[in-house]
Amino acid sequence: MSLIPSIFGGRRTNVFDPFSLDLWDPFDGLINNRSLGAPQETAAFAQARIDWKETPEAHVFKADLPGLKKEEVKVEVEEGRVLQISGERSVEKEDKNDKWHRVERSSGKFLRRFRLPENAKVDQVKACMEDGVLTVTVPKEEVKKPEVKSIDISG
């Protein structure tokens, strides 16, 4: 569920997510990045879209990375509690005899970071890639119920 109106590009972004290290830019998508002099290869691929859901057993991250091989993607946990997903899609080689009519597929590097909550088992993170979808599963520790000790009342 989005907390941002669809006028900002229809992104499913939660502005109030305390775990995300991403900054929300209300102008993202409203201005053509190329008109600002941004390199063409980073215009669209720089922000890979990633879903994060929490189940009773784990935190699950899913990223659509079409055309990437698992060797081109890195999943790391840094500083103990920061999940980092990064990668790069190479620019297609051009031939001088080629005549391009349209270039819409993006290329370049991407990097996303997520601050994991205290209940994440960072030593048991698993990642798999299938059909261009990266799935990272971070198991959760069981919530321990506080031990209650009954005290006799003397009197």
C-alpha cells in the first residue's frame, strides 16, 4: 500500500519506512534525467525496484532484474545490519553500421540498501535468482516470550 499519491510516478514507496536508507524524491520521474545532463546509461537503471515483505518466518526482498545473470549481481550484509543489493548491466556494443531508431532499455549500475531490523538473522541470509527475479530471504529470530517468575508475598 502506497503512502505517496500516484502523481509522483505511481511508485509503491513507503515514505515512513524506518528501515529504508533510500531517500524519497518527490520530483523523481517528473523531469527527464537526460535533460539534466545525466548519462543515458544511468537514467532508468540506477533505481532498481525492490519489494520487501515480512512473513512470520522471514523478511523477503524481491527485485526485478531482467537480463542480468546472477554473476552480475551482488548481495551483501555490511555493518552487521545493512542489506546491500547491487549490480551492473553493461551497455550493448555499437557497430558503426547500426542505425538505432529507439533506445529504451537501460544499462548501468544500481545499488540499494536496507537497514534490517533487530530480529533478522544476518548470518543465515539466502539469495536466489530465477527468470530475472532476485529473491533474498533473511530469516527472523523467534520472538522469545519474557520469562515470568512468580514472587511469593510474605506477610
